[in-house]
Amino acid sequence: MFRFIHSADWQLGARLSGFGPHAEHLRARRLATLRTALELARVRAADAFLVAGDLFEDSLVEDALVDAVLQLFADFPDLPVRLLPGNHDPASGPASLWSRRQFRDDALPPNVVVFREPGAHALGPVTLLVSPLRQKVSSNDPSLCLGELARQPPADRVKIGLTHGALAIPGKHQPNDFPIDPRAATRAGLDYLGIGHWHNWQTYDADDRLVMPGTPEPDAFGQENAGHVACVEIDGPGAPPRVEKVRVGSLRWTHWDCDFTSFDTHRAALQDHVNGWSGDAPANVCRVRLTGPASLDDRAAALAWLHALFGDTLYFKVEDETVPVLSAGELAALEREHPILCQVLADLNQLELLATGTAPANATLPTGPAITLAEAQTLAADAKLELAALTPADFLAARDLLFGGVQAAAANVCP
């Protein structure tokens, strides 16, 4: 039996610029998770640790990070580590990350091998058939060469393929994103095909012979099926692989959509969720998206409550897409004291109706004199926009920019 850990898409050194001062902590977590995965391999007595591409974010990562990663591998000298360049870190020549001094054969830890070229490599009772990436984009299936390579080893050896790319599923991949046939393992006659690229766990082909484990530490919202590595056992040639999805990720990424029309229900659910953390709030990365009509006071109260509730998390963000609802008194005061602001809001209402055929959800915003279709077309043309191409989301973003003005104005004119 051959047992190994298959991982991919670590993207160590990722900038994560959207997370501001929290990015450094997120980057450090990813390196710590790599150690967790290596410890798992030791505990499971794995015969190899395979990385199917994108160990690093790109070829610009700092030498200090490369040194830290290689030292991690060196800390597990009895564990063979095999690295395959992916589209983020392709083996693209002298400027490639893999051409640095640290990756010279005489500089690498003895247990580490980098696959820069397609080929067949013996490892104990198995043969690794590898197809590394040597550029960032391509419309070629990098698994095609594996069939030819699979004819080289003797019939009594387990054949494990390793490559990187998107699964060629209609509507789910880009043509230049290294499209891999989901039946590539069977097509090439492999006992297992380990790939990387997408960040959520995927299995395909007969007996789950093709596995994409996803990123071991999520780096964005929407990766609900990330945070794992594959622990794989194969008894012998032709035997179906036993694939175990093992969680190694240390952070929980969660996202909620909350409509203000049912905010009390959302509030109770959010409170229950946070209560379930049992003091482990720093392991959470959270985002709440607020939508729907909201009064200025209710919105301010909700934001204050949310920031207090999630205050101890590693990272928390509110995406405020609410539409302001003004009381009759607030609206009258705004129209009296800030007629230009009110007219802009009224114009947005009418523009949305003309562009989308649907009136905005909030009818309590000022109405003002209605803009005509001709005027709307002129405004769009001046801005080099196609009126019919505008969506409700565009108008939501425009109102969001004005929301601060509405709130400030209301505070100034309303007791």
C-alpha cells in the first residue's frame, strides 16, 4: 500500500491586499497551516507529500519566505516532498521562482524534488507521472502527455499523475486556463490523478481517481469547501484509491446576507452563530452584507451592533447596500435644506426606472421633477455609458456613494 498527502494552491506570499493590516496575519496563518499538513503526513505515516501546483503566489515572493518554506520541508527529513509548478508559479525559465539559488539541486533539502519538466519519476512502489506548467495561461490540456508517460512504467507499478489546471466543464472554466478533461485519469490509465487550480474540493472520474483538493487555507469568501488536503491510500495497480478529505485550515470564513425587512431574524441567527465559537473568535473571518430599505437610525444601530458582535474576530467587514428610508419629517427637512441632494436622488430613481424598467424598491426617497428619457440618454452618452446596459447594482452603488451625504444632511436638519 502507498499512502500520500495531496495538496495544492497554497499560494504562499499572497498579497491579500483587500484585507489591509490583517493581510500579514492571514499570510502567516497559511505558513502555519503548511506545518499542520506536514505534521498530518508524519502522523499518518505518509510515504510522500505532493503539491500539485501553486505552492507560491508568484515568482516575486521574497527570498525569506522561500527559505522559511524550505526549512519547513527540511524539518521533516523522512518525508519525501514533491513540488509541481502551477500557473501562479510556473517553471517559465530564468526569471522563474524555481531558478533561484534555493532550488538548485545542491541547495534543496534532500527530501525535496521540484518537477520542472514532464516526466516519469520512481518513488518507492509507485511512479509519479508529472506535467508541470511552464506558463501562466494556455488553452492546452496539461494532462494529455500523461497517457504517453503512463506507458513507460512496468505494469506492476502504481501510476500517480500530477498536474495543474481547470476542469474542462462547460460554463465553469476559461478556454485559456489549462483545461483538463474530467475523465483524464481514466484516459491516461492512471490509478490516481492529483491536480490543483480551483480553491474548493472537487472529485471526478471513476472511483474518484481525479481529485482537486482546493486551497488548504481559504483566501476569499465563497470558498466554503476549502481548507483541506487529500489523504490517499492505494493498495496496488488498478485498485481504487481511498481518498479522505482532511481539514487542515485554521480559519473559518463565513458570509451572511441580511435583508433589513427581516433583520431581527438575522440578528438572532448571527448571535447564535457567534455563541457557538466558544471563545475562538480570532479564528474567524466574517462578512455581513446588508440589503433592503432601512431608516437612518435603524441602520446606525445595526452597524453598531454588528461591529460589537464581531469585534473579536480576526477580520470583519460590513458591505452596506441598504437603501435609506426617511421619515416624513426627515424627508421634508432634507427637501427644504438640501434640494440639490434630493434632486440627485430623485434623478437616480428615474434613471433606474428608465434603464431597467423597474422602479427602485424604496419609494420614500424624494421624487422631485422626473428626468425625461432624452435627458437620461444624454447623461449616459456624456458619461460614455449605454443606458440599457446599466443594472440595479449600478444604481445601488451610486446610492451608496450618496448615502453618507443623506445621513450627514439628515443629522444636520433633523432634531
